[in-house]
Amino acid sequence: MLNPVTDTAGAPFWEYAARGELRVQACGDCHEPRFPPRPCCPHCQSFASEWRLTGGRGRIWSYVVPHPPLLPGYAEQAPYNVVVVELEDAPRIRLVGNLVTHAGAPLNSLDPQRLRIGARVQVVFGDGGLPRWVLV
């Protein structure tokens, strides 16, 4: 498994995820959510920010099943899916992850035939706090 590479702006995302919380950065002034995290709000140019807890629900906006795997470290789990999830309570926020059968399940645990754009999903957290998704 790959570990996330963190930077100063994105480190809180991973700290919250390690605690089982899906939070997104939002502007402290205009309150617009933003992802990926960054120091300055693209809407009002404020440097104020906060981390807003989400409900962890969303819909699959897009997906792919890479053949062969995109990264050599994932070859033994191929075929696996990569989904883009649009958050229900922050619709302009889209997160990349994997759809699995349950928390802690391997990347290839879900039959690729079950993937559907628009399917409702819920975040779950696996080893190391990596957010993944399950069908609702």
C-alpha cells in the first residue's frame, strides 16, 4: 500500500482521516469548501481556513478499472477500481479513492460490474486512515 505524501496545507486532512473523520478545508471568511487543500481561497483570496466535518456520503462521479495496474505496487490486487466521489454535502468537492466491500477489504474486493456512475457511497477508513468507499 502506498502512503500519502503530505504537505503543510494537506496534513490536517490525513490527521483527521487517521481518526476516522472525513473533513474538507473551507475558507474561514467566505466559507467556500475547497479541495485539494491550499493556503489561499480561490474565491475570495483569504488565507483564513477551517476544517469542516462532512457526512461522508457521496455519489460516484466517475471511475476506471485500470488494466494493467497504474502502479507496480498494486499489481497483485489488479483488477481494482479507482473512483471519483462527489460529496453530498459539498457538491463541488470530488475525492479520488477506491470502492470496496467493507472497511479493511482489499482493493479488488468489489466486482467491477457493480460500479455505476451516480451510485451512492459512504466513506470508510482502512489501515492508516486511508479513506475508501462502500456502496450504500
